[in-house]
Amino acid sequence: MPSLSEGYAEIFLTGLWKMLKSVARGCARLFSPFIFINLVIALLIAATFGRDYLGDNFNSISASVLGLSAIFVALGALGLTANPERVLWLTGLSMGFKGLSVTYLSPQHAIHSVLYFAGITGGFAIAWIALRFISAERRMTEYAGAWKTNPMATNFFFIGVLWMTGFTLSPTFFGDDILLHYGAQQFAFETFFMGIAFVLNAVTLMRSYVKLTFGR
């Protein structure tokens, strides 16, 4: 029989999860390619003209903007229901923002981002190709369950998801650790955004895998 404290913890976590999903659905409705394109244009303008005005704060401000963008896109992916392909694209975009954010924090160590982005790209490619072998109708149906009909495809999708989320010994695992190590040395506060985006993306991708594969 669960204790009183366990009961309160379950109520708290259930309420927190419902609140997070509500926020995520709102972000999913707000996100659009138009917003993304305008964000990219704004960042390019800031990178071109902002350094002279912001001085030493330019990198930390740019990193914060990219970190918040990574969280917003990650929440948008979490708010989607039955489209693993779009979830894959949005989480990949969020991870890209996160990587660029940490690179801005420590530009002198930008070479180390190659390992991180290689891991994300490789995992994304594996997962995306795996989805090609699952029918569009099954992919677009929430809780469809593709394990029995496409076991090999779902296994490779899982491998791609693990690579993207930084599973142990994957390139993303080492690249993420190195980037956060160098970024946190100088800007511990800004790396907080990266940590949130990391958790959201991992939860989103694993949730998408479970719904696609087992129909739960």
C-alpha cells in the first residue's frame, strides 16, 4: 500500500505533467515556419550588427535567445499528438538551437560542436529513414502501434532516437558533454536553458517512439 507521501508525489507529478502538456500544446499551435524564418533573420541581423552595440554581452545574449528558442521548439514538438515525422524535425531543430547556443557561450571551443552535430545528424537520418518503411496512415494515427507490422523499422527508429538524445557511447553523448562543460565554465546560468531543452527533447522523442511502436 503506497504511503501518504507517495500519494502526494503522484498527485504532484500528474498535475505537473498535465500542465506541461497544456503549455506544449499551446506552443505547438503557435509554432510555424513563418516564426522560424523570422527568428533566423533576426539572429542573422543581430550577428551582423549587434556585436558593436552589445560588446562582451553579445555571446551570452545570443546564447540565451537560442536557448529559449530551443525550449520553445521542444515544447512545440511535445505538444504534437500523432506525427512522429514532424516531432523528429522539431526536436532536431531544437537540438540544433541548443548546440548553437552552447557554441556561442564558448566560441573558442566551437570545433568540439562537430561531434555533437554529427551525432544529431546521424541519429536523425537513421530515424527518418526508418519512418519511410512505416505506412503514412500508421504514422499519422495516434497510438497506432507499428511493432507487429514493422518491427525492423521501429527498432531502427529507436536507435536513431537514442543517438539524437545522447545515449551512452553515441557521438551526441560525448559532444553534448564537451559543449556543456566548456559553456558552463563561463556562463553557468545560460546553460540552464540547454539542460531544459535536453530533457524536453529526450522525453518527446521517447514518447513518440512508445506511441508509434506500442500504441500506448
